[in-house]
Amino acid sequence: MTTYASTFIPGLGEVVTTALKQSLEEYKPQLLLDGLVVYRSTSSMEEVQALRFCNNSFVCLMSFDGLGQNPAARMSRALLADGQLSRRLAPFLPRKKSSYRFVASHANQFVSIPQRTRTSLERLLAGNQRLRPNHSNPDAELWLLSRREGFGFVGLRITQHTAYEKTLAQGELRPELCHLLCLIAEPSAADLVLDPFCGSGAIPLERVRAFPYRTMLTGDIDAKLVKGLRAKTRQLSRKIVIGRWDALDLHTFAPDSVDKIITDPPWGFYRKPHADLGQFHRRMLQEFLRVLRPNGLLVLLVGQPELFETCMRDFAGALRVVKRYDVLVSGKKASIFKIEKPA
Ligand SMILES: C[S@@+](CC[C@H](N)C(=O)[O-])C[C@H]1O[C@@H](n2cnc3c(N)ncnc32)[C@H](O)[C@@H]1O
């Protein structure tokens, strides 16, 4: 069994651990913190790398509890005293020669490693013919990651995400978050799914790439975004239908016709403040509850959850909040609501 650690979007520990249990062989949880889970599994590194709902995953080589002041220094000292880094790392290294660097992070912020410590740590791997240090563009990273709670680990990072700030359009959700939204909506092959505020299409694209479905209906009020999504989906299945519409008036949809709505409606402060977001939410809920079938699910990412909760009070009896998850999206507080339309 290998010990892994995966980071994820804070607030979604319950969804992530359920998904890990379903995705991995012999999943044995060791520790769950907000945004970090440590677990043992017989699944391979490649299987853990392929998990679409985690931010970063690591093979854990050594772990620590009760780290006090200066955790990176304490973990470095322990690594140097142990002297077994090369042996611990060997099973997880690629066959070809590769380069590496040490990275330290505390409470999700990078921390610098003093030059002397770095040199001593690199000496631990100097005898390894397959590894050479490269501080600027290495093939692999060895992390000394610590958390405010006093937990830390030394781990080989096994995922390499693209720098999202360079690749995502403005307002586009990260694929991990879209995947988690889809999981919360209990995906099934029989689903007719709707995202009526699709923007650049991050949610519908993740839904069709990662899960089976019957039909994916998606659209936006913005003609440019709709055109962009049509171009992106040209090579994909015919089961994806893209429209330009006002999500507050989905008159082409029959009542009770949609199994799942998974969406990210306007947060109310993009470009210019929304004139009356409360009124917008009420009209949106009315339309969603009309098109959703009885027992259908609505999963929404909302930027102003308190206002949204107030609006939901007008629909008492017509909807049931199954769960609210408070999350952080690009450093901003937001909430995911899982709502059922009662039969
Ligand atoms: C928060 S963004 C969605 C971003 C999307 N999840 C993504 O990853 O790109 C909200 C979207 O709702 C669209 N929108 C605003 N008002 C709308 C309306 N009345 N009907 C349909 N779409 C609307 C906006 O054009 C914007 O693309």
C-alpha cells in the first residue's frame, strides 16, 4: 500500500472522500483536514494522478504531527537525520533520468528554503544516478508541505496542473470544481442535464467528458460565448445541445422535463453590480423548478449565499435543500447548494 496526500477545494471534504472511496482500490483514510486528505491505497500512482476532483496529489514519503514554529526546518532536520530519502523515493521515480527540486509550503503559501539546508537536502540524493537538481524547470518536485494544524509531510508531487491563471477565461471555473459539482448532482447515464448559464462551458464540458449522460443541454445569453462553446464541442457527441437563451425564460423547455440542473449563475459583481440579484434569483428559481422533474436535482454555485437563502424562502414546499457546502473559489467565499424538487 502507498500513502498518498491530495489537496482539494476547501469545504468539499465529504464529497472528495466519498469519491476517493469509490475511485480507488482499498482506500484507507488516515487524516482529513479542510482542503487536504491523507490516505493509503493499493491503487497505482497513475490512478491517483487521474483523479479529476483533486487539485494536487503527492506520494507521502514521511509525515509529521505536532510541528510547531518553522515546520519546514523541522521536517528538513528529520529528513537529514533519517538519511533514507533516496531509498524511500526509488519506487516512485521514472526509469529515465530526471531532475528535481525541493519546494516548501506552509498554510498554502510558498516558503523559502535556506541555501544551506537546500544543499544538505540535495546531498541526500547526490548518490542517485537518475536524479539531478534543477531549481528552475525540474521534472519532479519534492514538497515539504505543512499546515496550520501542525501536520506536515514530505512528498513527491505526482500531478502537474497547468497554470490556470494562464489558460482559463475570465470567470471560467476550474475543472476540479466542475467535476465536484457534477458529483454532487449524483451523475447517472439516464440524465438529461441542463446548464443554462454555461459561460465558457466548463461545467457541461466536464459533465460530458467525465460521466455518462443521456443529453446535455447548455447555453447562455451571451452570443459570443455560445458561439465559442459550439466551436469547442464540434468534435464531441451529438448528445450535446447548445442554445442561446435567457435562463429566466426557458419557454422551449417542457415542464418537468430535466433530470439535473448544474450551474453557476451570475454572482452579481462581474463587470458591473447586478441591479437586483434577489429578483434575478427568484425568477431563476421559479423557472428551474418549472422545468425540473419531480425528484430532480439542482446544484448551484452561488456567490452571495445569504441573499440566495432569503430568496429560497419564497419557495418553501416547492424545493428542499439537501445540503449547503461553503467553499472558496479563487479565494472568494461562495456556496454550493444541492436542492431537490420534491415529488
Ligand atoms: C458566473 S458565469 C458562468 C461561468 C461558467 N460557469 C464558466 O465556467 O465559464 C454566469 C454566466 O451567466 C450568463 N448570463 C447572465 N444572465 C443570463 C441570463 N439571463 N440567461 C442566460 N445566461 C445569463 C453570463 O453571460 C455568464 O456567462
